[in-house]
Amino acid sequence: MFSIIIPTLNNLDYLRLCINSLKKNSKFTHEIIPHVNVGEDGTRAYLENENIKYTFTENNSGICKGMNLAAKKAKNNYILYSHDDFYFCPDWDVILKKEIDKIGHKNFYLSGTMVNNGQIDFNCGDSFSNFDEKKFLENYQNYNFYDFQGSTWAPHLIHKDIWNKVGGFSEEFYPGTGSDPDLNMKLWKQGIRIFKGINRFKVYHFGSIVTRRYKNHPTIQTESGSRGAKIFLLKWGISINFFKKYIMRSDTKYTNPLEEPKKNVLYFFYLFLCKINFLYIKYFYNLNNKNKFSNNETNKNKN
């Protein structure tokens, strides 16, 4: 039913747990397509043994390129983006199918609710080795958020036609920071107005395992810090925070599809601040830090 894309970087234990949860807790048959970055920990051998197709790059190509490569192999109509450190709750796919059927068209962006390191605080372990699956499965339905506007970025579901129309993730956001709001902005520009986070579509989130593991690594980059925010600002003329607050109305209770933002005094005040910051970044920051982005690009190409 869904094509589930999972970028991964030397994170086999979590990837295995994620895939096992999909096999155990899904009602429908899905296509699982990881993108393997580097994969020197046995990830490729595991996937081949499980007869799971995947894409591969010897270097860390980042989330954006990895997603785009794997999505090209998708055979189903819906692409679901997952982190490799998610555990999917029972009937997650039934919940999504009911939502799709209720919407009745393909112009939407649906995302889930993260338990632990997300909207819901319910700790069942901070690593694959101490994850209390029994405790989680017996109790997760008692912990709830609400259906909300905006998105959690991942997990998210989008129709393949819409994904292809906007070109998937924008790879200039390598290794990934800023690419999720950028995708949402591209969808907004295409007229998509249903951006809904679904309370009952839950995943357990261990919390940026790979990013923490490779922090300050000399050759493998997994976090771009504020660079993604600057790219977003220069590309769209507003900040990610402004986009989330005034256009996506993120984390407010979902009631209806989004409408055009209400342009009150605060809207124009913060828009003005965005424009000032835009001018600074474009004409002064890059001038005074002209080697910063070029060095990042050089490191990306080396990786």
C-alpha cells in the first residue's frame, strides 16, 4: 500500500527494530526501501538477507538525496518518510488509510505523533538495547496529544504524484536540516492546504541517534546547524519560525484545512524582521563569511 523510505547511516540495530515494527504492527502489505549511506556496519547484508530492496551511496549523501534516490524506486502511490530510529505502533497504516479515505483526494501532507523525543513524554527506553516494547505496547494508547496543524516533519505521508511534482526534497539542504519545512513550503506554493499531524498515528522515537553519534566527526556530516535556516530564508524570504507560526500555524489544534495567514500587526512586524535578516544574510553575512558555505560544499563533495 505505502512505499516506506528510510534513510540510514550505519545504524543497523535501530533500522532492524524499525523494520521489525513495520512487519509486526502493519495490517497491510507495504514496500520498504531504505537508502543506505556508507553501510559499513552490515546494513546491506542484513537488507539483502531480508530480501529488502535499497539504494546505496558509499558516502553520506544526506537525507535529501537518499530520500530522492530511494523514492525513485517506489511502486506504490504513497510515499512515507521514516527515520531509522522509529518504532511504529500497531495499526498505524489502518489509521492513515482511514484518513486518506476521509480526505478523498491526494492533495495533502499527513504526519505522525512522536512518543518520547516528541509531542508525548512516555519513556520506554533510550536505546534499542533497553527498549521496553511490552511496556510501550501495553500503554501507548493511554498517552495522547491531539490532531494538530503543521507537521512533525517525520514520519510523513505524501502522494507520489505530489512528491514528484515538487521534486521531492531539495538537496541544497544537505545533509538535511531545513529540508522538511522547505518541502512544506513547496507544497504550500502548489496549493496544498491540508497539513495534518495525526494523534493516533504514533511512533516511538529514540531521538536523533545518528546525529548524536557523529557530532563533530571529522569526515561524516549529519547536522548542518543554522545553515539550513539560512538557506530557507534566502530561498523563500522568510524564516522557518515565521513559516511555521504564521502560515502553517504549527502545533495548533487541527480543525480545517489551512487558509491564507491573518495579516495583522504582529504578522507584518515579524515579516519585517525576516526581511532585515534576509538582507543581512544575503549582503553582509555571506560577504564576511564567504568561505563558510564554500567550505561546507567542499566537505560535502568529499563525503
